[in-house]
Amino acid sequence: MDRIKPELRILEGPAAVAAAAAEEFRARVFAAYRRENFFACALSGGTTPQLMFRELARRAGESPIPAGFWNHIHLFWGDERDVPPDNPSSNYRAAREALLETIEIPACNIHRIMPERGGAVKAAEEYETELKTFFSLSKGGIPRFDLVFLGMGEDGHTASIFPASAALNENVRLVSAPWVAKLNAFRITLTPPAINNAACIIFLVTGAEKAGAVQQVLEGSYMPEQLPAQIVNPKSGKLIWLLDRAAASQISKDAELL
Ligand code: 6PG
């Protein structure tokens, strides 16, 4: 299995990780803007990206944003919980409150996953259709996101691809709705093909509680069934890990990553 060597950036703490992620986002958005291209970004869920969302919101209000800047940006989600959009655990709600409510992004540029319409399986099917439409994909085509943000759990899961998940071996569908036994819940998630076709994938991982999984994912044997974050291996894109010192504390100094 040829695995891309990630770019590893170890920063002081969560705030520095958020700032680095926001800077990477803006740099890539401006590059697309100069090319007069749209910019398609999949946001991650959980708590880690909250600081980044707030940093993006702060910067959006601070520096001169060219008129129509946000018209070029289309936001998607890497995964979603099987809850309505106003539920406290909704990844969409978290991004809405921390970012979307403070920027002038057209509503049609927000592409959220909609479990409330008919449950997780239907939401996954509809989201797949949305991706195929937005990216003008022919049959079998795979979206190429400009940027996919990912987090990682202490068990090495990423997006909503958990250990031993059927989603790990999904090589046809772009979106799936795995049952997550440990959560006793369905999730909706981009699948490895949809994630790995991105131009850039950025992991944001902070906190000492993640250090063990970070070390195993980056330096341990390749076993994605146990460490799903290892399935992330962009075919022709960049892979960046933004870690704080606590999350990176078990990486051996001279380890050959991967
Ligand atoms: C989710 C995620 C998930 C998350 C990790 C880390 O919906 O929860 O997408 O993959 O990124 O569980 O979560 P924290 O940032 O809360 O530690």
C-alpha cells in the first residue's frame, strides 16, 4: 500500500492549530478565487474545528474580503450525525453558530447533509446525488474537493468511519450511512474514495488524549480496520496533519513517518 508522506505541522496549542488551519483555508480559497474557480471545502465535525470556525469568522470580518469572495466558496460536511439541524450534536449547527452566521455566504453555497428528511440512509443517498450534481459527475465519477478537513477520535476514527466500519471498504459509493454500534446510532459520512480524491486533506488533532492514536496512525503498522484514519491517503493531493504538542507528544522524534 503506497501511502503518501504527510506534511506534519506541530504547533503550540489548539489556538495555534486553529490559526494555521484558517490560514491554510484562506490561502487556498484566494488561489481558487484568482483562478476564478469555485472552492469546495468539506468541514469536519466534533469540537476540534470550533476554534478554526471562529478564527475564520474573525478573519472574515477583519481583512478586506473582495466583494463576492464568499460566492466562490461552497461548504460541505465530511460527516453528520443522524439528527436534525437544530440538534446540539449536529455538525452543521456547530458550524452555523461559529461561522456561517457571521459570513455573507449565499445559502445555496451551504450543502448540508439532511438526516431529518428521512433518516440516515436516505440522507446519504441524497447527499451523494448532491455531490454528483454539484461536481457534474458522470456515472462512477468522484468529486474532487479543494479541501477536506478531518478530525480524529481517540480510537483512530475519522469522519464517521469507525473501527471495523463497513464504510472502510466502501469503494463505490461516495456517501454511506454506517451503523456505529459504540454510539448506538447511524452516522452519515463521506467514504474513502470521496475523501481521498481531494486536492488537499487537513487533519486537525489536538489534546494529549489523542497522542496514542496519532502515534499509531502515523508510525504504526498499516491496519485501517483498527485505525480508520490510516485509510486517508489522497490519490493526487496533499495531506497535512496540524497537531498541537500534546497530540504529537508520542511521535518519536526521528521516526520515519508512515
Ligand atoms: C464527528 C466527526 C469526528 C470528529 C472526531 C474528533 O462528527 O464527530 O467528524 O470524526 O472529527 O470524533 O472529535 P473531537 O474534535 O470532538 O475530538
